[in-house]
Amino acid sequence: MPTQEIQLNEWVGFFDSFSSRHRGWLVTVEIMDPEIGDQTEARDLPLEGITAELNQRGPDQIEIMIGNQADQR
């Protein structure tokens, strides 16, 4: 997937829409940290949703929610 920059004021709507379109898709979540290197946090688990929390007092946050296991259909 190509990189796309989303403006801060569009985060909430973008992630709501993205979550609706991609709910249930299998995702891999990687943490990129210059001190410890890239770490895989989860692999091939269903996306539940992504939310943005814009804080006036403190850092803004993005939360990625994934399921416990892939559907065994």
C-alpha cells in the first residue's frame, strides 16, 4: 500500500471510513522503533478498527484494534 499523508483534522473521519471498509481483513501490525528496531506485534489477525483520539491536553493517539484469531470458515 502506498504511503498517504492524512492531515490531523481528517484523522477521525478517515479512520472511521477505513475501519468500515476493511473490518475483518487480515492485518500485520509492526512497531518501528529506532532504539530496538522493527518488531512484529501481530500477524495475520482480523482488523476490528482504527480510531484516532485527538487530545487538547497531551499527545494525539491512534489505536489499532485487532481480533484474537482469524475466522476459521
